[in-house]
Amino acid sequence: MIRNDARTLEELVAALPPEVVITDPASMDAYRWDRANDPGAGVPLVVIRPTSTEEVQTVVKIAAANGTPIVPRGAGTGLSGGSTAVHRGIVLSVDRMNTIEVDPVTRTVIAGPGALNAQVKAAAAAHGLWYPPDPSSYEICSIGGNVATNAGGLCCVKYGVTTDYVLGITVVLADGRAVKLGGPRLKDVAGLSLMKLFVGSEGTLGIFTEVQLRLIPAQKQPTTLVATFPTLDAATDAVLAITQKMRPSMLEFMDQATINAVEDATKMGLDREAAAMLIAQSDEAGSAALEEITRIEEICNASGASECYATDDPEEGEAFVVARRMAIPAIERLGAVLLEDVGVPLPRLGDLVTGIAEIAARNEVTIATMAHAGDGNTHPLIVLDPTDLAQQERAHTAYGEVMDLAIRLGGTITGEHGVGRLKRPWLADYLGEDVLELNHRIKNALDPDGILNPGSVLAPAGATPAPAQATLSPEGSVEGAEGSVLPTPGEQ
Amino acid sequence: MIRNDARTLEELVAALPPEVVITDPASMDAYRWDRANDPGAGVPLVVIRPTSTEEVQTVVKIAAANGTPIVPRGAGTGLSGGSTAVHRGIVLSVDRMNTIEVDPVTRTVIAGPGALNAQVKAAAAAHGLWYPPDPSSYEICSIGGNVATNAGGLCCVKYGVTTDYVLGITVVLADGRAVKLGGPRLKDVAGLSLMKLFVGSEGTLGIFTEVQLRLIPAQKQPTTLVATFPTLDAATDAVLAITQKMRPSMLEFMDQATINAVEDATKMGLDREAAAMLIAQSDEAGSAALEEITRIEEICNASGASECYATDDPEEGEAFVVARRMAIPAIERLGAVLLEDVGVPLPRLGDLVTGIAEIAARNEVTIATMAHAGDGNTHPLIVLDPTDLAQQERAHTAYGEVMDLAIRLGGTITGEHGVGRLKRPWLADYLGEDVLELNHRIKNALDPDGILNPGSVLAPAGATPAPAQATLSPEGSVEGAEGSVLPTPGEQ
């Protein structure tokens, strides 16, 4: 196919209402990056903000006919560059498709992909129901983006991840057809599990225009434990001992650098000397919650905790959870940040956390690590001064070394944020060539012309084996974009 | 490719230990059918009982080179004909690949596909852990078959289905390569969700040689409620009212025909006059279980239950669950059985159950309906006298009408048993042409020569649109196999 972007633009303008089509460069600028701030972001041809499945179909049909790539976009809070604009491509933002309809009888919600996770939660709560998945960014991230990345969060340790709650999606395929996969049936095994394949596909297989999610009855008020530890090992030992026997509704970890950043921001009196802190919650019924928290406290003490504090006051407990949720913004105050998302099998959590500390020391950079500890999913945040080019290079080296370490420990390069563009160079190392080739076969089967989010997750068809566009290379150097560092979102 | 079965046989005999290769027709006979007893079953070329991933790879490579189809097989308890032998094909039985290894630290189990579900449960229980999915046939069905069909069960209403517990699979692809998808990482979003695609693929995309499953802490002792109702509507009204507010760990339904068949078999004193019976359990902690059961009892009474009986004695409660589990064998005593597996969105459960009763009356056949009511997943069992050809024809008409009804009500033709060969003629009606075409695209991408379980789920490549082999047609008549009825398993 001969790509004809000019014709794409012309046809889009002719086919869609004017308020849907944005071509003003200044207005388009807000749609070039997600929170990963990929320095390799292209300048889009056009930004489209459709309001219906039919409009999305119109866009895809025109793009497909003219070979113009499309980058789908939710709220732009992605952390792996999955919504980075590509040069002269279409950015398709679903932010205006944000209706929410709860059906309390089927205990499901149908939402537009642009609805925010927090809005879905609130709509469910109005019926005494709960949508569990809770990325730390739940107040600002879109449900469509959650489904596209199979997002996780804090409650996943007990309640699972996004895919466990997706019952149905309406998806516009690469040829512009719209199909409904799944629906309000709680069990359905008729045909291949296509819906599950689309969940987590990061916009590379189709564009979601509606999602149907399972809700469960409202969570019970949790009881909370906060425990501090003198060493990383003591904390990760406690995590292992807890997860072997129990299913807390939250089991979060913060290291010393994270504790201090949060304490700087909150002045809530956290122990700045502690090597690590765990926050655990139980939402069991009645007195069982306190019993579970008491058992967790006993395990923490047996693992050498320096201090434990339990509370069944929901507000007091929530204050600690808020502290954990604000860890990323608190660390972003310290400088520019490279945000990691590596996970390991639980028994290797201690090796990962101590290995990350070694990588930080060796590269002379600050790495603040927080973790959804009960899932073995960590977020090491590498802090860097954007004006210090030597440190910047060491930070990028550390970024790659953390992923290499995770792979060596049998872990994954991304537990919940997605591969996007930033982590694509490491995907082959993680998956191996055979599984990578299977990924490409599926991509080719569903998007043979490669117009959907090209370069995200998988190298575009025909690309050289090396990463084809400006991004972090596996060696940790910054390529393209005039050598700019990845800035923090506030700087964009 | 020119198919050469003779060369396949020759090469298999040369490449594999003799005890792995079965060619004796009498011995092969046991591998021709699963519990669906498809009258269209072919006579296999050879039955292979491998003991390792490498042996499976050898089989697939030889089959692929010579164009010989392979039907993978677990314990042969499938209810949709997914393991029906195809003419002159290989039956690959994984029954000897049945190792089980529990890792209590990662809280996972690695099992050979031939291990029985009950054996996996027992191995987990030895470590105080629990593998929840519990098909009624859990004592005789294989875990590989469970993963291949994304099997359900009784506890799914609270604990989800098989796919929710699969963390990793080793799969031999159609070209003989073996790949590992997933692993002991509780969160992992690196690359497309291939593992989830393979779960439920019924042997059409690859052959599982190892599965890794998530375990959770042992279930608490449940409290049980049994409620009987004078009408079907009263019972399904109660189901809706319960599921809107609560998450019982079991919510099962039996209609009058089922109650009577079970009472015939057990003489446990069930109310033969009741139109329907519900069995609910709560496994909440401590006193919360009885509180939940009390609320359920209140709802049942408000919906017009004629009698409610609650017990926190686990053995007494289990007796009712055993009664429910033996419902299928109890009904099989009444005659040959056509077993259905239709599911609907919960608000349509009442319409489905009463609609099935109307179909039974109109066609003058007995249909006994039991249901995983909390999931909207029903099992109508159509009973027929194999010697009464007119009744047989009416039964097959009813079989199709039940699926047509489910589709009209927004439901699925199979909630947990799979499409296999028996339900394939209805798949297009259910999925629609676009989604069916997507299924074929994925199948073609992963098995371009169509050697894996051809004719199961999807029509073989090049087949005419009408069902290509002897099975039930959508019109309900029996084709092929000399017009024989589907016999009950005991008759095989």
C-alpha cells in the first residue's frame, strides 16, 4: 500500500464533525506524550476525539485505506509510552467516550473507554458495588487504558487484575469493522478466548470503544497494619511468610528512599531510619479482619520488624494507603524519574530488591523502590538530575540493568504498566524468539498492514531488529530527540 | 501438502518407545470417544501416550510433516466431543503425563496435563492450599482438559473459572516447537496475552504438556442453606436477589426432574413436590458465614420458598453438595442423555429455565435442568429412550431449541463444557460471522495446516459451511454413524 497521509487528513475532515478533528499544532501537542514522556514522540498528522463507535470506525477505515498509522489514547497516563504519538500518524483519543452505565442486576458496568477508573468505581459504589482494580493513578487513568494494559494496582494481591473483571469489549478492528467480544455472561467458552487476547494488547490489535466489567459487592472496611523493618531482607522475608499462608487485601512495600520522599511530602511521622515499610490490609468479615492482621503482625515481628502499628479505624488506615499511592509523585519532586515496573516470582523478591539497591550503588544513582509486594511486582524509580548528563547516562544504564536483573531472576520486564515503546527493546530478551514470533503472528493476523499503534510492544513489520525509533536502548543510552532526558510529566 | 498417514505411522513407530504407541484396534477403541459419545467418531490411525514434552514434540513434528491430524486428549471426560477421534488421525493422550509438584512458597502447582483435577486439589491441600475450580467431574477429569476447555464448576460463582488460575503453560505448537507462556509471576503484561488465548482453545492451537496454576489458602468450612420453591420463578427470583447483593461461595439450582432423579438415587429425603431447589454456601470467616446464609434464607423466604434448611455442620452441608454433583449420573440412569450447557445473563435465568420447560413440554421429552445458578449457567439434560426413534428425533430438536433459546436471550451455547464437535453447528449463530472469521484468522495464524484437532470448535479449513462430519445438525436430526443415538457413557 502507498501511504497517503494527505488524503487521510482530507477524508477525515470531510467525514467527521469539526470538533472531533484537531489539527492545530499547539492543541495537538497535549496528545503527543503519555506520562512516559518518550523523547522520540512524533508530531501527529491529526488528533481525533470521536464520540461513538461509528466515528472510530470511520477513522480506522480512512486510515486503513490510506496506510496512515493510528495511536489510540485513553487519559494519557501510561507509563511505558504506549500512547506516544508517531510521526504523521493519527492520535485517536477516546477521552470523550466516557459514558458509564451500571446494571446492578447483572452486577456489571458498561463504560466508554475514556471514563476514568475512579468514575467507574464511584458509579459502582452508588449501587453498593465495587470495581476492584486500582492502579495508583486510578483518579486520572481511563478504564480503556486499564483494559488495554491489563492494569494492576494495590488490591490485586487478593482481587486480581483488570482482565479478571473484563466480561466484554466492543472493539474496532484494523479494517474498521466493529465486533463485540464477550458480554454479560459470567461463564462463556464458545470459541477462542479472543476477548482475553485483546485485553492487554496496548492498542496494537484493535481500538476499544466500550468495555463491560464485572462488579462485586462493596469491599468491607479494612483493618490496616504498618510495619517497619531494619533491613530489606527482614521485610521481604515477612512478605514471603505472609503470602504463603494468607490472602491480605493489600500488601505494599516501600524502601527507605520512598519512605523519606513520602515523609517529606506528608510529614506524617514515618520512620526515616527504617530500611523498609510494609502496609497490609485485611478486609475479612467482622472480627476475622483483626485476626488476620494480628497474624500478619506476628509474622512481621518474627521476621524482625522494628515496629508494628495496627488500626481498624478506616480513615487512619486509608491515610497510610494514600501515603503509598502518593509515593510516585513524592519521588517525582526529587528530580526527573525513570519509572520501572519489574516483577519476579515471590521467592525472588528479596533478591530483586537487594539487587536493585546494588544497581543504584554501583551506578551512583538514587533508586527508590516501592512494590505491590504480595504480587512480587516492584516499581523502582530511578531519580536523576536532567542537567547532569553523566548521571543521566548512569541512570539509563541502571534502568536497563534492573530489567536484566528481573529477567535473570525469572521475572518480567513489566508487571502492570505495559511494554509500550520504552520497554520494547527488552521484550525479545524476556519472551525469547519463539514467543516473540508468536506475538508477531497474532499481530499480523489481526492487523496485517500494521496501522494500529505501530512500534508499541512489537517492532513494526519490516523494521530492523534493533529498535527502530528514538527511545532508550538496551544499553541505556538515550537516542534521538536531541539527546533530551525523559522529563517528568510536570515539565512537559 | 500431500497427506501421508502411512509414513506418519512408520515414523512414529521408529521414533518412540513401543509402550507409547498403540495400534491395536481393540485398545484404540477406548480413545475414540469422550463422554459426549459423538456417533461420528472416526477410527484413529494410532493412539500415542507420550510421557514428556519432547515426545509430544516428536509426534507433532512427524504429524506436521505428513499432514496427519492430531486430536489431543486428557481424561476423556469432555462433554462436547472435543476429543472425538478423527478418521485416520492420531489420538494423543496425555494421561501418562500426570506429575504434580506444589510450590508452597510461590503458592503455585506445576502439573502434567494428565493429572486429575482431584489430584491437584489433594496435592494443594497437603500444603494447606486450595485449587478452587471444581467441575462436577473433578474426580475424573484432567487438569489439562480443564485448561483446554476453561472449565468451570460450582465454586466459580465466587472464585472464578480455570483461566483465572492459570499462570503458565508449556505448549507444543502446530510445528512441533515447544514454548512456555507465562510462569510463576502473579502479574505480567509483557507481550500479548497469548497464554489466555490458549486457555479454552480445546486443543485447536497447541498441545499443553505442563500447566502452572495459582493456589490460594484453604477454603474455610462453609455454612450451607437448602431452599425449596413451589415454582421455577420463585427460585430464579431468589437467585437474582441474592446475586445482586452477595457473593455466596456456591449457588446451585435443581429443578423437579433433577430433584427426583437425585432422590431416587440417594433416598436422602428431598422434597419431590418442589418445583426447584437451591443450594447455597457461604465460606466467609467466623460468624460472617452464618450471617450471610441467614440473609440468603431471608431472601429465599421473601421470594416464596416453601422450606429453608440451614446448617453449619460441614458434613451435612457436603451431603447436599454431593447430591448436586451426582445429579448428572442420577439422570443418566433414566435413559440416554443429551447434555446441554447454556448460559444467560443473570436477569434472563428465569426466562431460560421456564423456556426450557416449555421446550420439553412441546417436544414431549423429559428435560432435567440443573444450574450453576449464580453464574446463569444451566445444564439441561434431555433424557431419551435410545430405542424410541421418534422420541430421539424430538430430543434432538429440543437440544437445538435450547441453544437457539439461549442465543435469543443474549446467552451462550456453552458456559463451561466447550464447543467441541457437538456444538460447532451453532457457533456461527452465536458469535456472528465477523467474530467467527476472527477465530479462523487466529487458528490459521497458529495452525496454518489445520492439523490440531480439526473439526473441533471450528470447521476445518476448506470445509463446506455445513457441518462437515457426522454430528447433530442444527435442525436436530442425527447424521452419519448409521443414525445411532448418542449413547450414555456406560453403554460405550
